[in-house]
Amino acid sequence: MKKGLKVFLTAAIVLSAVACSTTSDEETKTKETKEKIVETKEDTSVPKEYRNALHKAENYSKMMHMSKQRIYDQLTSEYGEKFTPEEAQYAIDNIKGDYLEAALKSAKNYQETMSMSKDAIYDQLTSEYGEKFTAEEAQYAIDNLDE
């Protein structure tokens, strides 16, 4: 009886792993197909370096929740991406970032990981040495932090 149970459990685990693997492979193929479609719709009349700057800017916005000014600075930095000011400005002008949401996520991170006060968070969000969000973006973040 115990051997039968072991065989059943082993089979169930293997089938679960195969099902997860198959789903993952299908999701990956679907994602790759969608990315290829997006790539083919890319405006080739815009120079490649400008498009590259825009892609980098979108990544910084989505993944790191950076302000518009910090993205520009990172794109043009000699220690960062080294894009020209024109390429970086094209990216900033064409990015579809939600800077209110980025400021809020950044503020929550400071609140949760560094136990900072709301006044200190606001200062960090607006500082020229910090996050470089606008006063309006920082105030939105402070107003929407958890109590």
C-alpha cells in the first residue's frame, strides 16, 4: 500500500512539473511573439540611438521608478549610458512614464526600508542630490503613503 502511494505521489509531482513547464514555455512563446510584433512596428525613421535611449528610459521608469530628471541624467552621464543630450531629450519627450506612481513607489521604499519620516522622504524625493522628482510629484507621494 505504501509503495502504491509513493508511486502515485511521484507521478503527481512529475505531472505537475510538466504542466508548469509547458505553461511556462507557452507563455514565453506568446511573450516573444508579442515582442517581435512590437519590434516590427518600431518607427525606423527615428535614428537607432534615439530609439535605444527611449528603450533605456522606459526600463529605468518601469524597473527603478526614477524621476524624469534622474532618467535624463542617467542617460547622459559619462558614468551611465553616455547618450547625447539630444538622444536623451528625445527619450524624455517620448516616454510614457507615470511619475506620480514612480514617486509614490520610491517614497514607500524609503518609508519601509529606511524608516524615514514623511518630511525626510519629501526632501529626498525633491533633492537635487536625491531622486529629483518635482514638488508636485513628491507631494502626491507623501499624501498617499500609508499611515
